[in-house]
Amino acid sequence: MISCNNDKKTKNNQHKEVITEKTHVSNKDNQVKNTSNNSVKEFSWNDVPKSTADIGTYPYITAPKSMIIDKDESESYEFDKLEFFDGSHFFVLEGKVERMIIEMDGDKPWQQYLFDKSVSEYLKSIGAKLIFDGQIPNELTRKWGSDPNSIYKHMHEFYASDVVNHPVSLYALKTSNKKIGFQVSSNSRSIAVVENKIFEQTIEKITAEAIINDINSKGFTSLHINFDTGKSRIKADSYERINEISKMLKENPNLKISIEGHTDNVGDELFNMKLSENRAKAILLSLVDEGIEESRLKSKGFGQTKPIGDNSSEEGKAQNRRVELRKI
């Protein structure tokens, strides 16, 4: 009835925050007590039965038959977070996240019961445990902020649907090596999935030594220099990298390099070409200001014509927004 699908569509502008616990599940400060004033047991993966079903591949669920995923409205993130509520406590799962918007295939009215029945039965069949079904109490969602804007900001950051005004079904699925959460809302026609994983730091300090080692071994090095959005002005936090490039060139006085700018595919192709040229030129001029002879430098822009990552994902776009220094 439902098969696994790897289609993704990624959008930008999501704030990333690391929240961890011994099972990489974080409990939020918002908690409620039962009516007898006794503490209610918090969510624990130990209470979720281990599934031995074949759950397929990420994101482990797709649209029911006669429905499709709206790729333009759906979002994929290599590392993000979703919030869950078990009826008494809020907790956050962080990891790989898929937010899917579902629509009918063709010009047909939305089949809410078909969606609800299909999704609930499928998740049940692969061993997912329903941990909450209904509308989160208003007295709890009001604690997300001091005004409506801040409340909705929290909601959009942690949920794929309007859980302030509509019900949501929340599931937890555990296998021998995975912990997965599902948010399902037929009112918002959405399914959100998070595959829990540990955050891995990928930022490394760029040094003159690392740059020349790359150039000597590969003939080029790829760097990420931050610019003002849509402009060629170098941001202050990237001048440390400019200084390391300058240091490398001073330590290797016979080296000549071509500074090559690249962009992702967002926006007009001609604009991206010009933007990449201007950004490469801006780096060249900054190096000249650092005392590097301009005769040792060339600059060129390639725009979006030479991607090294998948432009359909945010991670791929970030890889494509780069500057390469090539040995001449």
C-alpha cells in the first residue's frame, strides 16, 4: 500500500541546534504533571518495542496510492530536529530529517480518511509505536513563546504541520540500529521523518600548510569563503582564511594560482556567472592588499556550471558554493 521512496527536495534557512542525551533524545523544559500531581514517566526508547520488520530505506514511508509527494513544498535536511510529545512531556530528536507535503495525484479532492488509514496502518505494520494522537493542549503550546509570532516560530522550527490549531499523530520506531520518529497530520497533509543520529562536527581550521598540501597533492584546493548574500563583499569571518592563503603564497614565492569562483544553481544562471567572477576577483584584490604580487594571480568565475554536489539537497548546494585555488 505504501512503498519506500528516496525523493528529496531541500530548502534553505533552517536553524541548526544540537540537543543530545544518552540516547540522543533531549527532553525540553516544558513538562506537565498528571492530575494527581504525581510525576508522569518521561518518554524512553526502552519502552518502544524493537521492530524486526523490513522498514525499507530512508525516509521509510511515502505517499499512499493515488497521492504524491509535492517535491516543491517538501524539504530534506542532512541534520535537523523535530519535536515530539508523548502526552505528558516534550522531547526533541535530531538527525536526518524529511518533511513531506502530500497531495492528490491529479485534480481530485483531498481524501483525508484514506490518508489517515493508509499511513496509520502502514506505520503499525512496520512496528512503529503511536506515542500521541490528538491536539497538543493549548496551555502547553502557549509556553512556546510570549506572543503568537514566537509560538508559531517554535512550531515551524520543530513541526511540519500546524499543531497549534490541528491534531497530530506522533510515532516512534526502533530497530536493532535505528531510532526514527514520525509526525503525521492529515489536516496539513504532511509527514515528517527524523532518523536519529549523533551530530558530527565537519568544520576544520584552514591553515596555510593544509592549503599548500592540497595544491601539491591534487593541483588545487577547495575553500568556502563567506560573502554577503548575492554580493561579492567578503564577510569579516572569512578574512582569517584570506590571511592563510596569503601566508601560503608568501611561503611559496614561485607559486602562481588561479582563483576560481563557483555557485549553486539558485537564481539566474547569468547572474551566478557574473557573481562568481566578481567574488573570485574580490579574493584576488584582497591578496594583493596583503602584499601578493598580482602577476602571480588570476581570477575566473564558473557560476553554476561545475557542480561537485547535488543541487537538489542543501548539503550539495553548500558544496557547490566554493572557491578553488588552482596551480598555474
